[in-house]
Amino acid sequence: MLPFASLLDGAKSRDLEAISLVYRQFLPGVFAYIFFRVPDRNTAEDLTSDVFVHMVERIHKVKATDEATFAAWLFQIARTTVAGYYRGRERMPVSLQEDADLMVSPSPDPAHYVEDCEDRSALVQAINMLTEEQRQVLIGRLLLEYDVGTVARMIGKNVNAVRALQFRALQSLKRILSKRGGRHEITS
């Protein structure tokens, strides 16, 4: 696979294959980020599409030269898109999807627990109780599978701050979910 800088250069010059590769690389993370903030899957899919349309329209103007900076730019578009969705509806965000559609057994490993949570609605509520920075770190580390240094550049923090944010986020998830009846175990 091409180094990300080359891929980004191709996308900036409107190379359709490069744009497609960038889209495929970031789709899971952007979708998950939005999905945990809106009331249903259809809305998440629509808003995710809006984010990538915006990306394609403006990618030639992005000043990013590396993956972390580009990811930060793309997730800023996602944040703005979600905020616009709620502003347009003149109501407070309801970040919980009532119909949990992910039903698998939980794992004792915190990272796998996030991926394999038995009770999606409880996880969504717990994630929405985290700070924005904690959510960004979990998305970068667990969904996009970036190393700590890349996530640090993406959110403008140092490596130790990212490690601390990840630790606190996982501890908060453990605490929040254990208050919900003890069915969910996260061990760190």
C-alpha cells in the first residue's frame, strides 16, 4: 500500500482511486463516531455520506500532509456535521439508539469489550458520558487502530496525555457499565 502522504497527494489531485482508498480507510471510524451520536443507523449513514461528500469537495484545499492531521481534519468535519444535524432539528442530542443491533458476548479485554459489547445501548450511553477527547482517543486507538503517537498528533496532545486519556476513558467505561447492574465487566 502507498504511504499515506502519497495517497493524500493523489486524492488532493482528484485521483479517484486515491479518494476511494482514503474513503475506505476512514469510513469505519467516521461511521462509528457519528453512529454513537445520533438516534438511528439511517441518520448515521446519511451524515457519514455528508462527511465524505464534504471531504471530496474540499480535499484539494486541506493543508494536511500526514495521516494524523488529515484524520483530525476529517473528524472535525464529522463533529460539525453532527452539530448541524442537531441545530437543524432544534432539539437536544439523543445519542442512544434504542434498538441495539449488536448482540455478541463481552470479552474480559477492555479493547475487545468495546468491539464486542453485549448491550450496545448501555455502551452508547457510557461512551457519550466520556469527554470529547476521551472519545477521540478511543476512536483513534480502537476503531482506527492508530498508534499512540498518531492519535497524539491527531488531537494535538502529547503521547503521555493520550495514554492517560485512554486509561481514564476505559476506567470510566468500566465504572459506568458496572453501575448498570454488574453484567458488564471491563478489566484493565
